[in-house]
Amino acid sequence: MITGATGMFGATLSKYFQDNFEVFATGTKDLNFDGIKNFMAFDLSSSDYSKLIEWSKPDTIIHAAALTNGNYCEQNPEQAFAINGISLQKFCKAIPEQTQLIYISTDAVFSNDKHLANETDCVHPESVYGKAKELGEFFLRHSNCDYTIVRTTIVGKNLNKNKQGFVEWIVNSSSAGSEISLFDDVLFTPISIWNLAEHLEYIINNPTAFSRKTFHVAGREICTKYQFGITLLKSLNLPTGLVKRGKITDFEDRAKRSTDQTLDCKRFEEVSQRQLPTLKQTIQELKDHYDEAN
């Protein structure tokens, strides 16, 4: 079962895993693309998850659903904690102990002073979004669930054409001749949603090595948001002249977000014996998916 199937990552996971698994997808009611056979609209703020579990009878749950808009989370903390955090407690009460539960977490559980944070570093979230995700991690660590926490920083493309994420915003703005500002004071280690899906499949197929553990699964190379955007547009042969350098510190009304969002992923590479992608590989995957759509 995959939660968040109407979001960018959950939708991609739902389609990706259908080749090798029987997939049950859940999300909000605005699912409007083909390819999902088993879908149930479900509100994760509900008190009772038994209907969802009885419907799907999952061997594995990938909990990809989340409220990710930082400003919205700051303005609606109760909803953010319910969806991003308390839902984990409800899942752990509703599922058998042997059900594999993979929780998609975030770099936002760390404070601004952590560079290339690893799994042994103390978490110290500075935003409602980060605190809510850390709460979800807390519930898992203090449960009897067979969990794996995957902290990551994803980039990708929405299957739902009515939605626009970070990548689409950059591409669509350039295509429309609109000026945008990208942060050159924010560092991150992006991984594509398609590459992360492959690593999640490996975790599913090798559960013992990842049971009741936390892993960072992101890109191998560091870049700024500005560098990422410029590199992406150049790969798509789109103009870059209207992309300006900006600073996250200039936006006082923006939700608190670390300027260093980098993750150290050596532990996952060592345990899995798999190599995580370079920035060039991540950009190429994005280009390939844009080329396929054209």
C-alpha cells in the first residue's frame, strides 16, 4: 500500500511498483490520471485506520503522504502534526507487527548548523513541518513495528498535470519567459523520485538489512537551488537569462527552512552496496522524463 498517491512521489511509486507488486494506493479525492487499479480515498487525520488496512491487507506500506508546504504547516500545525506525525502512531496500532512500514522522512528534521547530516546526528527541527516529521519518526522508534525510516530530498515531475512542483515551476517559468529567483544560499543533495523508487524496491526485497533502522537516501553531490535550476534548464535547452540569484534569508515571511539541507548517505551505500546518483545523473533522469512527455 502506498499513501499519498495523489502527490508527486506517491503517484510515481504507485505506477512504478505495479509491474512487480499488487499495489493499493490511497490519497485525497483528486486523483485524475490513469494507471492506478486499486485506489481508496482516505483522510489520514481519521481516528480509525481499520477500513484502510482491511481493504489493502498490505505486506508493505510506503508512507509517502505528507503536508510539505512549509508555510501551510506553520499556519495549520494541528493538521501538519496529524498527517505528518500522528498518522504513524495510528498505522502502528492498526497493522500486524510483521507488516513492513517504510516512512518517507526529510532532511528538515535537522537544524541549520548540520552539514551532511548522518543518521547518528541528533535531530533538531526548526519548523512545524520538520517537527511533525520527527514526531512520526519518534512513534516508529517507540513502537513494535517493522519499520524503515528513509530521510531524503526529492525532485521530480508530477503525473497529475494540475499540480506544479519545484521542477515544473522552474521549467514552466523559463518556457513562459517569466523571471524567477532561485536560492544560491541553500545547499541540498537532490535525488529523483524515479531513482529513489528503485532503492525503495531494494529495501522491500531485502527487509532484514533495513528493519527498525534509519537511512539517508539522497544524491551524492551537493549543489545550491540556483545551480540545480540552471543545470536543469541548460539540459532542456531552455533559456536561463531570467533566473536570478536569490537568498532564502531575504524572505522574512517564509516558513523557517534550513540553508543546509545536505544528507550524508554513506550508510545506505555501505549496507546496500548500491551507488546513489550524481547531480548529472539526476538531471539526466529529469530530462528523460520531460523528453518522453514531448
